Amino acid sequence: MGDTEKTVSYERIEDGGEPQEYRKKVEQDSTGPWYFASNFLLFWALLFFAIVVPLFYRLPAAMNIEDASKGGFIAERAYDNLYEFDKIGSKVVGSDANENKTVQFLLKELALIQENVLDDYFDMEIDVQITSGSYLKSESIYMYRAVQNIIIKLSPKNTTSETYLLVNSHFDSKPTSPAAGDAGHMAVTILEVLRVMSSTKQTFEHPIVFLINGAEEKSLLASHGFISQHKWAPFCKVVINLDAAGSGGREILFQTGPDNPWLVDYYKKNAKHPFATTMAEEIFQTGLLPSDTDFRIFTKYSNLIGLDLGQCINGYVYHTRYDRIDVIPRTSLQNTGDNILGLVRGLSNATELRNPKEYAAGHAVFFDVLGLYFVHYSESTGVILNYFVAGATIVLIFVSLLRTASSSNVSAGHVVGWFILIIVLQVIALLLGLSLPVVVAYLLDMYGLSLTYYSTPALLIGLYVCPTLIGFSLPSFVYLKLQRDEKISFAKQLQLVLHGHATILAILGIGLTLYGLRTTYVVTWTLLFYVIPLAINLLTTLHDRGFAWTAVLKVVQVIPFLYNSYLFYTFIVVLTPMMGRFGLSTNPDLIVSALTALGTIFSLGFLVLLVHMSRRSSLIFLGLLAVTALTVYIASSTQIGFPYRPKTNVQRVHYLQVHRVFYEYDGTVSKDESGYVFDFQDRRGAAPLKGTKVNLTGLVSMKSDCEKYMMCGVPHNYKSSQSSRVNGMWLPRDQPVETPSVPVLELLSKTVLENNKTVRFEFNLTCPDQTSLFIQPYEDVTISNWSFLLSHLEENTSSGSPFYIIISNGIESSPLNLFMEITKPNGDFNVPLFQFGVSALYIHSKGDAMSVKFADSFPSFAVAIQWPAVYQRYIF
């Protein structure tokens, strides 16, 4: 490192007192040895793996039944409940497993809990709600009939409070999944929290409603039934919503409010193991992620406020048959239980619950630090902090420039001139750092090699981290090699480079704050830990003593490195499994590469620039380039880069065994065929299946059918998405698909009404518990009234798109009677008026023998999620 003597010698050289060769020697001595750069980066890598990764996966010790007297959450009891829950198997709405076995299991456990309630302290009521209704989501009508909710109200004895705390999760599952993680983990957590709350003398002010709803996976139906119809719903003011997109780790707080930052304060005070970030909230609320929760229903249809928490680690098993209890350790249940028990106790005693509207005061900025500490402040405070830190950065950098000019015996304009050039170079560096990994992602995808990191996340280091480091530090490397100002020392030039990066971050922070992003806190806190060492250096002589200023910087940079690497590692862990279900049309590698690049720049942005202190800093670029090249080779040419693994990292293959029949206006059949409709969930689609035992010969795109037929002429899958149909694939088969039954649409009557411009159709539909209807009026025809949401007709009179009604039956299996009133200006009703499509799913059936054999032919790394379906198209 530099010292005072060398600085003085440098100044003598600039005065012309010494030969230039001596100047170069001093400058060379002021830099580190050739191996400095590699060891320096290795230190930060070791710090990440030694501290960040262990803390990320850290879980508390699980409590046993022997600890029950302590009044805490007992993971052993919850685990025993989860074992029984898991044994039931898949719990799809309408199935015996969901509507009978799981309901009976829950009621049995609740009866045991009720036997041990402290009657002198609490009243406990249990209600089984059977609810029907409908609501609009994404231009589709979701209609539910007789879905079930298990609802428990725990009240303090003789309470006068009329404001309730709601705690919600769900017990139903996606097809084929036992749902131990999503959301059995949360359901048994509620049972254990209820057990502890009702059997200990620690009382509370506000009644607590525990809702374990029976229809979440099919677009949040049961929570809508509760919040819109149940007798206790109007009294619920705050909700703790519990869900999952993974299994076996910590649960993350990813939505709060809306408004009411006091909720976050209660999280800080009562959650023993904090795991949260505003960044997760803002990303989730963009709607870009393939997930949703009941929290949206509660906030939209009842103006509830609250906290939304979910399991997020190991999303590879999410919604597959491998979401079993064996991937959930008791310690994970303990982590969730400790937090939820603390939150329920805290919020059920909150004075703010008496009238939450009085405390609505904007959003909050919040984040945990390595799971050890929780930071939060109001959005308005965040705005002030963002501007203050950005302003302080710019001011201190300006002071540093003046100090550099003074100590180098040059004018301030001379230093500012070079600094402007450096800012331009750092803008280029930032763009290169972000673009090079994206280019790698684009090229790999172009050759059909997306998702190579899916089962081997370590490949991200070579694929994206190394290119980011190369791109981000290369412009300054070239500048420092080619431009050696004879009047400004190398140490000060390097400091100007870091100042350039800080200036860009300050400008970015101001811009993001003006845009209204609370995630700007990441920029602000990163800058703060550059401003602190800069201020220390300016207040001492370290600023002017060669490279001495780097010592304080390195020490202080430990904090933002640990936090930023932890933050972005969180998103890599959470989002990588989601990339396997982002669909065919999106290149997920672009998302992961950009996210990795941002994380690398925020974690190592100031630190990687210090490698220029090494005499042979070029070696680090060659090393990083070699790592990238080797990783690309491994990812593209070896089995390590193959995305999928049996059981742990499977490929989801969604398809339907389809029998489709098209009836014309005169009742004749124009099409009657069978085949498999594939909705590939990942970017690679059918490619990984080539060369395996599964026979996909004849697989074709459905785009032509989508152009020709209403709703592509195929059934609606359990996973609703227009893009999934447009990107669907059709595999014909000669033998007709056999289904357990066939939907029957019976026209009961066709009556012209008194005005002679409206005709009323009445139908009776016999169908399975999961059925969808597609209705497409022809030109000059309007649906003026019908059995479904009338408001949707009023809002959609001229869209031209088919009406889409999705019907889910719980314990109700009776035929559906429905009507439609059709208006036509000329009153001619003896011509085709509308198309009517019936999409019937037989989710509880494996299908006929041929379909079972086909499903069994898939390789072990692929999970076939499939069932029989019928599609009937009518013209009336």
C-alpha cells in the first residue's frame, strides 16, 4: 500500500525534479503484487460461501412435545399432523381426498384441540362453510359451487372487541401433488398455533379467525367465498396470509399493507426469524411471476390489510408429486411456527386493530439483514434518506476532487475534466457488465441450451458472474493502462474511477426515487457504505497517502457485500425453479442473467475495481475469461448442463388426453378426433424428451387451430392461460380417448321474447367438477342477459373475444341449469347466433389403458401432469 514518502516522491517527480523512470518505479511499487487480484476476489468468494450461504439456510432447532410447557410452537406435533396430511395424497377441489378425507382430518384435529381449550380464558367456535359464488379475474369468470372452508374463531372470554384478526391458508392442492409444502406446511402451522394459543394462559384482546380454505389452487375461490359471504368476514380487519411456492426452508414476507406501515413494525417486534424485503413485494406485485395468493382476494374484495408470507426455497418440487413431507425438516416448521405464533400474539393485541384506517400512512421500506436483524422505515423516510445519501455522495466526491487537485498541484478543472471522461467510461462499464451475461444467455438459448443452470446453480458463476466482472471492470482497466496523467497519481486515478461508479449510483438512486420505487433502498445503502469510508478518508490524511484510502473502504465494504450478495442470492434461489414453468415463449435465461449481473455489480462493484492495484491485473481478466469459456463448454457439452434430474429438479410436462367433437348448426359432426394437447411449461419444450422412450412422432403446433377455432378448439387446462393454448402442441392418436363420462349439454328451450329482438336459451349441463364454458356470439349478436356475472356483460359488449367461464364444484355434483338471452337487431333467430364450447376435465382419472401406457413412457426426469378431457363445440 502507498505511504507518505512515496507520495512526496511522486510530487517531486511532477515538479520535474526526478527522471520519469523513477516516477514509474514509485508508481509500480504502490500497487500490489501480481497475485493480489486473484487472492482478493477469492477472499470475497470465500466470505460469501462461509457466511452468506449458511445464514441463508439457517433454521432454528425444532421443539419437541417435552417442551410444551414453555408455551411455544411445537414442531414435533405439527410434523405429526403434516405426516397424516401428506398421506391423504393429492387434494384437488371436488375430489374425495379434498372434500371428505382432508376435511375429516382437519375436523378431527380441531376436536382434539377443542378438548384442551382453557375454557376459563377462551371461547372456540368451529364452522364448516359451504359456499358458492363467482368473480371476475383476467377477463374470465370464475364460478364455484359448494367449495368448503374450515373456519375457527378463538375469542378471549367476555371480549367486547368487534375487530378480528384473520389467519388464512389452504388445504387443497394442484393435481398430482400431495401438497405437503403448498400448503400443508402452513395448514398444520395454523393448527399448532391455534393449539398453543388456546391452551396457554397468555391472553389477547381481539378475536382471531383461523381460515383453512379448501379451494385456493383454482384461482383463489374459497377465500372469495369466505370474505364475500361468511358471517365473521365483516369483522376481519387484518389478515396474515400463509402460502408456499417451495418446501422446506424459511418463509419470506413478500407483501404488506397496502399502506399501514405499522404492520411491518409488528413483524419486526414479533417475528423471531425475519426474512423479508421490499424488493420481493415490488417484483411480486408486477404480476410477472407465475404465482398468486389469497392476499389479493382479501385486499381487493374486502379492503383488508395485512402480511403475506410464503415458503419460497426449493421451488423445484412445487406443484409436483415430489412435494412430500420428506423434503420438509422439522426445523422448517419451527421457523414458520415461531414467526406466525409471534405475529398472531402481537397483532391480536394491537391497539391499531381497533381502527386500522386511522393508521394508514403510506407504504414501508423493509428488509432483513442475513436473517439476523430487521430494518424498516416509512416510504417518506426512505425518500428523504435516498436523496440525502445521493446528495452526500455527490458533495463528498466533489470535495474529494478538490482535494485531489490540491494535493496534485493541478487545477480543479483539470481533475474534473478527467472525471467526466471517467463517468462516461463507467456508464459504458455498467452497460457492459449488464449486457455481456445477457449476451451469453441469448446465445445459449439460440442454440437450444437454455436453463443449463437449473439443476447446477454453480454454473451461474461462470456463465454470468464472470462476464459481469469482465465487462464492468474492462473500461477502467483500459483507461488506467493507456492514460497515465503525469500530474495525477495512479492511486488517485483509481479513486476517481470508484467515484465515477458512485456518481452513477447516486444519479440512479435519485431517478428511481422519483419513479417511486421503494427498492431504491438497495442503491442507497450500497452508496452509504461508500460515503462512510470516503468521509473518514477525507477527515484524515488517508485520502492523500497513496492507496491508504483503500484500507477503510475494504473493511466497510464487507457490510454491503454481505447484504447485497444475500439479497440477490435470495432471488436466484427463489426464481430459478420458477424459470422451469415460465413457458415456451419467454427466455428465462435473460431474466436470470440480468438478475445475476445486477447482484454482482451491487455486491462487488466497488471491490472489483480495486483489482487494478495489481501489477498483473490483466491476468484476472484472462482467468475470468477462462472460467467463462470452461463453464460454457460444461453447460453446453456435458450432462452437467442438462437442466433436469429425477425427483429433485424435474421437468413439468402438462398435457391433456383429449377427445374433441365439433357439432355444426344442423347437429352434424364436422370433427371428431383424439390426441394429446401439450402445454410445455419450460423454454426447452419437447426437446429434452427426444431420444427417450416417449413417442412424440407427429407432434405439431396448435397455432393453426388457434387461428381457425374458438379458443383453439381444445379444452381449458387446470392452469388457465391463453398463451399456453396458443403455444400448445397437438399429438394425434388413432384410438379414441376414453373418459369416465361425457358432458351433456341439453337445450331445454329457445323462446323469442315479447320485443321480438331477443331470444332466451335455457340449458341443462351435466359435467364433471372441473368444467369451462366458451361462448362466442357471431356478428350483430349480443348477449344481453345470462346466468353468470351480469356486470361482465356490461363491461365486455364490444371486445369480440369469447366469454370464458370456469366452473369448479366442491361437494356439489348436480347438473347446472343456465340461460342466455341473445339480442339481434333484425330479429332473425333462425340462423347461427353463437358458438358454445364445453371443456370438461376428469382430473381424478388416470385415463384409459393407452393413456396410462403413454404416461409411463416418460423418462424419470420428467413429471407427466395429465388427465382425460373432453371438448365439445356447439353452434346455436
